[in-house]
Amino acid sequence: MARVFLGLSGGVDSAVALKLLLDQKHEVVCGFMRNWDSTANNDFLGNPTINDDNCPQEIDYNDAMKVAQQFNVELVRIDFVREYWEEVFAYFIDEYKKGRTPNPDILCNKYIKFDHFLKYAKEHNFDYIAMGHYAGVEHTDKGSFLIKAKDTNKDQTYFLCQLNQDQLEMSLFPLTNYTKPEIREIANKLDLNVARKKDSTGICFIGERDFKKFLTNYIPAQKGKIVDYETNKVIGEHSGVMYYTIGQSKGLGIGGQKDFNDGKWYVVGKSISKKILYVSNDPSHILLKSDEVIVNDIIINNKKFVKIEQCTAKFRYRSRECSVTIKWLDDTTAILKGDNLIESITPGQACALYKDKYCIGGGFINQVFYKGQEKNYE
């Protein structure tokens, strides 16, 4: 039995994680993390006129409280608003300004859930922290290893790829051996108030809001031309190239173009300085494929895998794993060469590394190449 501090989010996954930990006879206290406050964040930004407070965290907190009460455990509410702003959201905005596509959920795990939340746990003499992620951890005499979840469709190791050994050593993931339908079934049998609650999607501070509209609060719209890459013909207008990502095919507003094939259009390139969004209606366009990437800020979470030269990699959460060869440039930077062409790689996104069932670490995509040429539209 251990003393465990569980992140209770107000969703069904962490609620069932609580039940599973109690069944294992652990002493559990729950923590609800308050990470977003538009008023406070606008003060940090120096622009208190922005009003985008549409994050349902008060609903989530009340749902978490009902779960804690049902199981008769303590729920602590912890404020990480400033930490989230300084260590996650400010980075998110800076990356978008550069025309890159960041993934703040990975930084939230690295800096908030498995850093500040972990520090709170240590200060209050907990043995472990636990989360309702679909992932697993093996604690051995050779260290702790991050492993894939049983539910391969929901596996969230991609979002945990920046965790280090110290963080893994104090972590538990109770949902390792369960699928999402099994978790729903458990919640229904327990008659939990969150049993039928819809899963949260996307980024908490954006919630159900229109993504572009949200970003305009923090990055002024910069209109420009949408250009067909092959013909250089202007076929539309965008409100800001930073709002789009490579491979995106929805929300472009350029359907039904005369003199072009019917079907979807795809973002194949961006020029920040020229304010041009390059598109193609060819889903197999060569600009959507790459054979090499440079990945920065790589963390390898166990010394067993340090300087590994062959593994698989995921360049997006829902993408398939690709076989890659790794050439290390220094301890945290490497060139990854794909055994086959890799689709829709986007600078700023995370790259998670895998060896069999283990997620061994990951970093952030910095440069993208095809046949030795960097994809650069400036």
C-alpha cells in the first residue's frame, strides 16, 4: 500500500482511476488542478480587455467533488494559473507566431501535472502521483519504463514522451490494462455522476470554442493570399497563416474552384513573411511527405535507451509509428531518417520515440527535409 496523490479532473477516466487505486488498498488523496483563468492571463499579457473565459473548469471541479464525496476521499484544489501561463501558454503563443504548430498538452504534462503537481505531492509526503492517462509504467531495479496502454486506440504515451526518469519513478497509471469501453462500463456499474460525461477534446483553454477566433485574442489576424502551389494562382484569402497546419484539409474555405479538380484542398506550405498559405488539391502531393527531420530537446526517459540508433516514431498523436534511423548531433538533438516517406510532418509538433512496447522519450520537430532539401517557403 502506498500514499497516492491522484489528479482528479472531473472526467470519467480519473474517476475510475480513483476506484482502481482504492481497490488496490492505496491511501488516496485527490487534487484538482486549476490551470486557466482568462482574467488573470490577460493581466499577464497586459491586455485586460480580452474576454474568452469559456473553459468549463468549474463544472469539472464540481463533478470531481461529487466523485471524491462518493468515495469518501479528500479533494484538494490547487492553483497553477501563473505556472500554466508562463511555462505552457506563453510558449504556445510564441510558437504560433513563428508559424509552427505546438502541442501544449505535452508541455502541460511535463511542467504542470508531472512537475508542479509532483512537487506538491513530495512536499506533502506522498509516495506516488497518479493520473487517468491511457498509459503504463513499469517500476524495476533498472529504473522506470513508460509503456503503451492496452487500448491502442486511446494510448496517450505520445503526450507523455517528455517525462524524465525522476518523474516516471513517482508515477502510477491505473488505466494501463483497461480499454475505454471497459472504463465506461465500470463507471456505469458504480453509478458515477461522470459515467456518461463526454470526453474532453482538444486543449482545455480552447474547449468548444472556434480555434481561430480564440487565437485572434492573442495573435492579431494577418490576412493574406491562399495560393495553389503548382500554378501560383491565387484562389482565396486567409486570416493568418499561423492558424493552419501542414496537411490540414478542413476549414480552408476554398472548395469548388474553377479550373481545378474536385475534391479536398490540403495545406502544403506557409510563408510567414509573405503571408502566403500554399495549398494543393493533390492528397499525395510530395510536399506532404518527408524523409528526414531534425528533432530538438529530446528527452530519453531511461538510460537503457540512451543514444539508441533504431526505433519507431510518431509525429502526431493519431499517426502510425514509422521506422526511423537516428543520427545523434548532441545529447538532445538528432536527425531522424524514415525508412519510408513520412506524411504531413509539421515543425513545432512533438515526435515520440518507441522501442517495442516502450515509449522511450521524445522531442520537438524543428526542421523538415525531403531529399536533402529543407522545406522552407520564405
